[in-house]
Amino acid sequence: MQELGIQGIAVKPTPITAGDRVKIEYDGLLSQSGAEEIYLHAGYGNAREWRNVQDFRMRKGMEGWETEMNVHTDDRLNICFHDNANNWDNNSGSNWSFEVHNGNLY
């Protein structure tokens, strides 16, 4: 399981398998800057061409902001965050990217 770290995010469970419901926690730059609302911006594919892009409104939790999403494909999951004032935290342009397994053992 990945814990909140220097980048202020956690994704649980990891590794991610297609079909999983994952919880994403965020306590990064936007949270530390006092954002009133934060959204997870998520898509699948390579770093330059995201597909099936969606925004998920996050809720304020005990350790920052959190939301859950279903992972429907074994394409790479890419995420970043924005607030209601259109400020973004995209990991200095690198976003965050996670391998998604297809669930096969071979």
C-alpha cells in the first residue's frame, strides 16, 4: 500500500488491478494552500494521450482530501489535481502514473 509521502498522495490498494475500486488521498500543494474544493483529474493511457478523462470531487477527510473511483481497464492510470479556482497540482508537469494489472497470474 502506498502511503501519503513527500508528494502528498496515496492510492489504495496498490498494486491496482482492473476492476478494483481505489481510494485516492491527497494532501499536496493545493490542500496546503487552503483550497476550498479539490478535484481528482484522472485518465488512462500514456503520459501524453489520456483517454476516458474524468474529474472526481474530493471530500475533506482526516488526513487531507479523498475520493474513490472504479478502475475499469488495465491501461495505465494517470492522475493530477485541481481546485475550484483552476489551480493545478500536476507533480511539476509529470502527473502521477500507476500501472494497472489485468488480474492474470501469467
